[in-house]
Amino acid sequence: MPMLGLGTWQNDDAETCATSVGTALEAGYRHVDTAQAYGNEAAVGDGIAAADVDREDIFLATKVWNSNLAGEDVLSSTEDSLDALGVDAVDLLYVHWPAGAYDPEDTLAAFDELYSEGLIHNVGVSNFEPHHVEKAMDVLDAPLFANQVEMHPFLQQEELRAHAAEHGYELVAYSPLARGEVFESDVLTDIADAHDASAAQVSLAWLREKGVTAIPKATGEAHIADNWASVGLDLSDEEVARIDDIERTDRRVDPDFGPDAWD
């Protein structure tokens, strides 16, 4: 899985979404992330189809929404997602949250079926805590490939990073720019100035140093290009340590069915 992808959350204008996906692919991105809940799978598919990049070179991920997590609904809604995306299979299918109709045995049996049929190439989960991940790994026949969670310098997910390393799955970071708050950090802007870079690039480079794949959302060409430039930014050990010491804050994404509602 490429270490930097394009997130498409809130990119719900069809023309803008398709254009931004195409722009990102032309710029060098090879990982595109969407979800049933984003309402833009068809537009993402249009952007992929229009880009001068072979489908087999693109790592495409989507997510099954909470209301579709009963086994039969997983199967039918995933077929709908594939149709909307205009593809025969996706490279990664996530459980969006361990919430709603999610039942590990029923839900993940459907994911195993999709995997066995070749309609999905990898199984993922999203917004899972370690105990959710371990239960999923116990139930699944297919290997668990990734867990996508909110992660950035203000929410460093130390426990999940250690868990991922121990159990051999990938960690994927959404909201890696903390919804723009990275630009307000003196530490990040100071490091950025030293590299003639942006605070966004520094945050993305830090995530890469942690072995985490980031999927920042972006629509404009300049923003897409700025994020992509992080691939060429190398941070020193001292700079990584300075970011590690940034004061932690709360989640930016915590709906009423999210972590604060869990036992």
C-alpha cells in the first residue's frame, strides 16, 4: 500500500471530486480512499477512469457504512459500491466503525466471502481499538490488512501503533492534518520553515517516519501538490522527537457512536 493516499471525505461535489482524484493520480498518488458514507464513490470512479493511470497501479479503498454491516447487507452494498466505482474489485474494504449493525461473526463472515470471491483484495477495519482488532482477527479467515484511525501529531495513537507492529497489520491515518490545526503549531511551523516546507508536509512526513500511511483530503491542485511534496521531506531524529513531544489533545472525530460511547 502506498505510504500517501488521497482522502475524499466531504468531497461530495461530483465534478470537483472526479477532478481532484484525476489531479492527484496525475501528480503521482496511487492510493485513493473513499467510503459508502461519503456519497462520492461514483465520482471517485469517474476520476480514476479519466486519469491516464492503469487501474492495476491504483490502490483503491472504500468502507461499508454502519447501517450496512449485517452480513447480507455487506454483500449487497459492496456490489453497489463496485458498480458505483466502475471496478471489478477494490484493493481494500473496511468496516467503517465497530457500530450500528456490526456483529463480528456475521459482518466479517461476509467480508471473508467477498475476499474468497476476489471482489476485495484485502480486509480492513476502521476506528477499531485494540480489543476490537483482536476480536476481528480471531473471527476472520482472511488476514486483517489495515486499521484506519484518526492520527496526527496531536493524537499519536501510541497504543495502536504498538499493537499494529505486534500483530502485523497496517495503520492508516485519516485527518492527518488535524483538520488544519497543524498550521497553528509552533513546533510544526518551525520545522517546516527549516525545510522550506509546509506544516502539512511536516505532519505527513512524521507519520511516514512512524510507518503509518496518511490519507489527507484535498480538492485543489495546489493543496494536492503540497501534500504530495511531503514524500520528498526527510525529518531528522531530533525533529521527529520534537514532534513526539507535542502536547496531546482530544479526537477531532468522535461521533455519538464513537469511542466515548464505548465501554
